[in-house]
Amino acid sequence: MAPQRPLPPVEEVRPGLWSVPVPLPGLPRYVVVYVLETPRGPYVIDSGWDNDDSYAGLARGLAQLGTSIAEIRGVVVTHAHFDHYGLAGRIRAESGAWVSLHPLDAEVLTLWETDAAQRHVDILAAAGAPDAVVEAAAQLARPGRRVELPRPDLLLEDGERPPVPGWNLRAVWTPGHSPGHLCFWDEDRELLFSGDHVLPRFPVGMHDAGYHGDPLTDFLGALDRLEELDPDEVLPAHEHRFTDLAPRLAALREHHEGKLAQAMGAVRDGASTAWEVASRTTRRPLESVSGFPLQSLLVDTTACLNALRTRGELRGEPPRRGRPARWFPTA
């Protein structure tokens, strides 16, 4: 087994602003927690996974700044995924800090509390996966299993400002990767904390909205909103910081428009389920993909189909018991 690469170092981004890479249990290898210094103590943007390795990594990073988890006064969360929201409850229990989240992602926490394996089965079935694939996944499901997740103290809507002394943060609602994903814009410092919405290299996946939602259209619309900003630097939650926002937004649009064109071409060629479309637009056989990567692939394919329906290029038939959702050209 090859040795793991070390995480990036703790860095001072601006006076009073630090980036602290916090290890994750899988890929990506780390999430960047941004530490904002204030006269009342540190505030953080995002938190890390709820496990001991993430907790220890965050504690080590804060110790390098001369502070600790017990001193944190607030946790500003970009979205409810476990690598961003996971440690928030543990931080609050140790420090008394408040935790903020967009209302739509607060609602998503109820979904995360249900059995993830059963959700995987439902996604496979709605996408039209072969019976053998669905049945194999069903063997791992434990219906009724639940976990308890902490709830936020503050709900931040688009345009609202988290109460961080000395910082002029404004929430910018950027749905797509999650229903309530928030970026944070500091106009005074010309900094954009972009969470997962805009990363410098890789496009992120869409959230599972089933047959009726349209996260990809939401995501593309949110790119247009970010284009109104002119940051001096973009601070994402993964990969690395970067300075040229406009070209990155254009590249993300081009990527997703290409995926939409591929999906439309597959349907015109006779594919009618998300599984069939993904089979024709993915390089490797779907049978060689499993678990969360397969789920993400099918969720993203369904997002493309929903967006094409919104554009009037497809019509759809919703999934019914024992029958997957199907998609057909409108002309």
C-alpha cells in the first residue's frame, strides 16, 4: 500500500483568516475549515466529518493558531453533507457555539437520518437498474434504521448575514449540490467562500431530487448569480484557493452543457431510463461500478434528464411500483 500524502499545511489566507485542512475518512482526503478570528474568539466555516480523526485534525490545526475547539463561538456551515456539517454538533457540545444552516438543508437532515442503504436501493430501482443489481443492494439494506443528527441553531436565508463580529459575510444561496447550499461573500475583503459549489478543478455532483426536482437547473442558475461578484480570491472547501472566478464558471457551464447534450443524444438513440442513459454516456460498464459512486452517477444522470424536461426537450413518466421513471423526446 502506497503511503498517504500529507495534508496541506495550515495557512494564513489574510490577516485573521486561516485555512485548516481537516482529514476525511475517504475521498476527497480533506475538507478545508476556514477559521475567522474575532475579538470574541474564533468562528469557523464548515467543520469536518463526525469521527475522531477529523476531530483531532481540527484540534491540531486550531492549536497551531493558539486556540482550541472549546473557544469556537460559531460554526457557519455551507451545506449539510457530512464532511461539512458532521462535527458541528460535537463542536457545539464542547464550546457552546451556535451552528447555522440554510432551511432547506436543515430539512435534508431528516433524510440523512434514514437508512442510507435503503435510499440506495430506491435510487437504483427508480433509475431502472437490472433486477440483480437492485436485489444485491437490497441485501445490505436495513429498513427502519435511523441515526440522530444535531439540528442547527440559526437558519440563514439568501442574503442574510451570520453574526460574526468584524466580518461582513453575506449568504448567497447556491442550490444544486444540495438544496440549501450557501456560499459566503465578504464584500469588504473581496473573498468568496464557495463551499462545494465552485471548486477549482472538479465539478461536483447534484443532490438526489428524485423524479420531480431539478437541481442541475438550480445549479446553473446559481452560477449566474455568482457571476455578479468579482472576488479577489475564491476559497473553496476542497482542493485549493484560486483567483479567476469567471473562467471557472464558464468551464462549469461548458461541462454541464456537454453532459446534457450527451444525455439528450442517448435518449434520441433509444435509451429511456437513467440506467440506460448512464450506460451510454459513461466510459466503463455500470456493472463494474457499485456503492456510492454508482448512486452518484445515477443521481447526476437523473438531474440531466430533469433539466432537459425543464427545457422542454424531454417528457417523463414518473416511477411506479416495480417500474422505473422513463424519458422520451418531445419532438
